[in-house]
Amino acid sequence: MNPKQDPLFLSKAKMVLAVIFWGGSFIAIKVAVGESSPAAVVWLRFLIGVLCLFPIILQKNLLHLSGWKEVLEYTLLGAMGVTLHQWLQSTGLVTSQASTTAWIVASTPLFMVLFSRLFLREKLGKFSVLGIALASAGVLLVVSNGDIRGIFQTGFSAPGDVYVLLSAPNWAVYSILLSRTLQRRSALKTTFFSMLFGWLLTSIQFVVEKSWQNFYTFTISGWISILYLGVFCTFLAYLFYYDALQNLTSASVGAYLYIEPIATMLIAAVVLGERITLPSVLGGALIVFGISLVNKKKQPANMPAKKLSLKIDD
């Protein structure tokens, strides 16, 4: 069989494209919030995503809701995964470096393991404990730019790092809720309606702040960034990601996700001129190695891999 016709090969290729798209999203957000407000950027980005998904949802006859419980479920997912999460990241990127942000967000699987231990009472092995310690040290190394002791004296190296760091546990909780929803509902339908309701909630802040006035401040670079976020990072990347979740194990998907901060760091160095610092490289390596230890636990041979959403951007 031609590799290009192999469903598994195609899913892997789509996964690589998705994480590269998401890797560039931090740079695009950084450019966009430099010309406009975070509320305007998030509102425009997900408006484009909703409009792109709508014809597909219509064609597949998925444009219906069973009742108020389903509405509340999608509203909660939209509030956490779109409204709050994207506001935290966009606001953080006003002052944070794009590459630093990507490494912080890469710690999301770490928070998922911690929450599973606290709320689901899942046991942690010795590798998991060591991995959590190393990944935590890596996050501190990145956000402090090598001066961990300075965090407790002067705070984070950039004010926006606090917002971005808060987005990681938020996405971890969102992912746990999303995984339960995907066991009962269509992935495509869940993506569309959670995105739609999240965008509607974002519209409240958009209207209150009169963010449409920021449209006049966009340059060509700003509009290109918005289109990139809407089409590539929100529409295509989401579709590619869910295709990968249907054909690859969660462990395999998680491995691909670590390409994202590396891609962000390289693109940010070329496009934004951000310096690649030694603390960022060392901290990023600790995060990746630590989380790989956390995921070292083996599944029984007769148990299918559980699929769980572990995306580290959006």
C-alpha cells in the first residue's frame, strides 16, 4: 500500500501539521495582541473557526441539540476551552514571549496527572512522582528565565507568565471534562458547539469593551495573523487533531504534542527575533523528560488505549 493512502500514515501526517500550526499560533497571537485587544483577537479567531465548521456540520446533519442538558454541557466546555482559556493566553502574550508561553503550556499533561491523583484517586508510581518533580522544576526554570529563587522575591520574569501558567490547569480540567463528553457524543459536533457557545460568551466581553473599534488598528500583518489563527489553528488543526485521536493512541498523540513548543521557539526566533535562552532550552527539556516519565506506566496488553484530549494550545 502506498504510505500516502495508509490511514495511519495520514493521521500521523495530520498530527504533525496540527502541532506545527499550533506552534505558530503563539507567534500569531503575539502579533495580533500587539495591534489590538485580546478580546477582539479571540472573538475574530473563533468566529472564523465557527464559520468554517458550519457547512460541514450542516452537511452531516449535526445541527441539532437534544435538550438543555446538552446545551449546558457544551456551554461549560466552551466557557473553559474557548472563553477563559484563550483570554488567559492572549492576555498573557501581551507581555510574555511566545516561546516562553509555549513551554509553560506544555506542562498541561502534568496538571492532568495531578488532578487525576487528587480527584480521581489514581495512584502515582515512583516514575510519576519523579516526573512531576522534574517537570515542575522545568516550568519554574522557564518562567524565571533561570532565576528560580527570584520568583519568590520579585515574581515571574514577565507579568503575562502568570496568566499563561493559569491556562495550563484550566485546560487540564477542560480535557478531563471533554474526554467524558467524547465518550457519548460526536467529536465533530462537540468541537462545533463548544466553539460556538465559547464564541458567544466571548461576545459579551467583546461588546462591553467595544472591541470592534480595534479593527481599525490592524495592519496587514495583524489581519494575516487573525486569518492564520482562525483557518489553520482553529479550523484545520482541530479537524486534524480529532482525526488523530480516532486512529492513534493517546500516548502517541501526546508524543507529537511536544513538537509544538519546539516549533514555537524556532518560529519565534525567526519571525519575532526572540532569543533562544539556555534556561528555556533546559527547562523545556526537563518538562518533556518529566512528562515522559509520568507516562511511563504501561497498559495491559488486552486493554485498549483510552483516548483523551491533551492539546496544549489552541
